[in-house]
Amino acid sequence: MEALAYLDIHTHNRIEADSSVSVASLSMEEIQQEQTSKKFSSAGIHPWWVEDVSLEEIEKLKGHIENMVKAGRLWGIGETGFDRSYPEFFELQKVLFDWHVDLSENFKLPLVIHNVRSGSDFLEILKKKKPIMPWIFHDFRGNEELVKSLLQLHSSCFFSFGISLDNSPQIRELLPLIPIENIFFETDNQKHLDIHDIYLRAAEQLKVDVEFLKSQIWHNFKKLTPLPQ
Ligand SMILES: [Zn+2]
């Protein structure tokens, strides 16, 4: 039997490692050119971009994203979310996050979420908006309590891990406490991080076989969208 590929749920890199399949998070330039060169792409207005681009440019980016969604060229929406280290942009990030959630719900696409110290903000929004589509928290850095609260409000929350499995003992301890049906792995913007190594590290931590882990992650991935894989 042919070995399964390693699924990378969130990457900004465009060179795929051997035997891996990734969801490409589109850059600002790729969005402007409506360029989706990979099989799986997601597009959103990153919460950091609001520092560098004008409101007019944001509106243009929104238009490009909507075009791609309507043409059926996106697998997911995002990344979008909050970064509490930039309190001056919080209000704008909130308006934009709402826009992304509506797009994800209306077009039935998963949402990829950036969360820096904003766990309680997402809990508030879940209570109000009650979304149905999956929410994938990329590079999740929260604790077990936050995982439980999020899953209680929205059972279709997923938690993705990457470099933190290498450099954070807390995250290594957290991983086995999360239901295995709700996890993913990613390389994000780490140029020298190999997705194979992340799976190896995670398998060790979860005390499972790497092949088993890969098949579990594909199973999780297929639950996210009704699209044929
Ligand atoms: Zn990212």
C-alpha cells in the first residue's frame, strides 16, 4: 500500500516537501492577482495587514477574495483573527473577522484562525454568531481550558500545531489532552520546518504510529468540507 501524504493544514511556503499536501495561505500579492496555484488555498486579510494597508486597499482585497470564493477556487477562508499585541487595531480586526465568518458560513468553507492572546474574544463571538462551519485555530497556543470552552460552544473547532511542538513544553503537554479528531499540523511561515518532523514529534507525544496519525489527520480533513478530495 502506498504511504499516505503528510497533510499540512496551513502554510505560507510554496515549495511542498516530498509526499506532503498543503493548504496554501495566500499572500497579499496572490490575492491581488487572484492566483490560486495549489489544489487547496485559503485567503483572508491577516490581522497584521491592517497595520500596513489602507481601508481602500482592504476593500479591494475583500473584492478579490469574494471573486475567488464565487469561482469556487478557495478551499477555505483566512487566516483571520485577532492579535491582542496590537490593541489599536482591535476594532478593525473585529469588523474584518465578522466579514470572514459570514463569508465562511455563506459559502460553506472552513475558517482558518489566527489567535494571539484572544481566546475570550472568540468565545464571545461564538456565543453571538453560533457558526456551523469548522473553525481551525492555527498555531494554537491556548490551554486545555480554552480548548474545552471552545469545543463546548462549537464542536467543529480544530487546533493546529507546528513549531510549538519543538519549542514549547506546554504545547507538547497539551497535545494529548485534545481529542485526536480535532487536531491538525502545519508549517505556517517556518521556512526550515519539515512537516514530516512535526508528525514525528506529535506521534511520539501521542504514543501512536506516524502512519496511523497521517490517516487520522486525513480523516479529520475530509470532515471539513463536502468537496471531493
Ligand atoms: Zn500563518
